Amino acid sequence: DTGVSQDPRHKITKRGQNVTFRCDPISEHNRLYWYRQTLGQGPEFLTYFQNEAQLEKSRLLSDRFSAERPKGSFSTLEIQRTEQGDSAMYLCASSFDSGGRPTIYFGEGSWLTVV
Amino acid sequence: AQSVTQPDIHITVSEGASLELRCNYSYGATPYLFWYVQSPGQGLQLLLKYFSGDTLVQGIKGFEAEFKRSQSSFNLRKPSVHWSDAAEYFCAVVRHDKLIFGTGTRLQVFP
């Protein structure tokens, strides 16, 4: 069990640029989640997948955000035309669907700074 | 509406003292509850969880939590705090297969 892996850990980008984060879940976990966390706040749900299907997207996920999970394995979160308000930690998590009782494990997060 | 409240934004304790971090939830059904810990700049580590059964649950690093339905609470406790416990602690509840988090409690430990 290698845990949830995220890449890159830190990203500094100029406003207007696109960025992409990658998440590799724990193997055999069929659910994958993306959360966003700003300083002094708890993580906020963005979206989640069961296998390759994106089951829910938060209202926080504007049209500039897109997430994919091809083949139900790793996932990518892309932010287009970044804004300073996008600066945050983006957390990926995974779990195994266990009849509504998920134990969700988080990665180390990807810090985004938009300058 | 579903919510998780952590009333204490910041708590300071001396090393070796006991600790209790408060968490209250509002939810109509039987909640699935979690505590996570986050060190600065790091991800979240799962401390413990409650799904059903025994209302006192044991976790890692010597932490425990007690589910009290009558008080809608799931407080985290540790009998003797170590300096390495200094971190941010988050309570969370599952709603529709995803976690809803409280705003966190920052724990500071003095030697």
C-alpha cells in the first residue's frame, strides 16, 4: 500500500495559465475524490469518481475546472485560465466503496499559487 | 442542512496534559464520523472513525473519540499530549458518500 500520490506537490503559475494536477489513488480503490483547502479552512468537496464515472460535482467547480479519471485509475484535475482566487491546496483522496461506509484516505496535496 | 461544527478554533495545552477537542454535527440519520489530523503543509491523516456499534472508538497515536447521539457530538480525546501532536485537527461526517469537514481546531503544545 503506497498511499495516495499527488503530483506536483507545489506549483506556481501566472494568472491566466492552465495547470494540471495528477492523483494516483491507493490501488483497488474504486472511488477518487478531489477537495480544495484554503488557509485556515477545512477541505471543501469538489468532485468524485466511482471508477471512471464522475458522479458528482460541487458548485465550487466552475467551468474552468475539469477532472477526469480515464480507465478508472489515476485522475487529473485541470484548471484553465487560472485566477488568484484559485490559490489553494488541492487534495486528492480515495476509498473503496463499502456500501455507504467509505474510509477515505488523503494524499499529501498539491499547493497552487497563482501570481 | 448538514454541518459539522468545531467550536474551538485554537487550543493550547502543556505537554503531558489531557486533551479534548469538540465536534458537533447536525444530521438526521446515523452519522458516519471521522477525525483527521493535518501537519503544516501536509495532507490529512485519518485518526479514527465511527460507523456503528461501540460509541467509544480507539484510533492511532493514542487518540480516542466518543460518539454521543443525545448531544450530537463526537469529541476527540487524548490522556497525555505529546509535543508532536501539535497540528490542525478536523472532524468530518459522511453525507451522500463524501466527507463534509468542520473548520478545524489548531492545537498548540507547550513544553
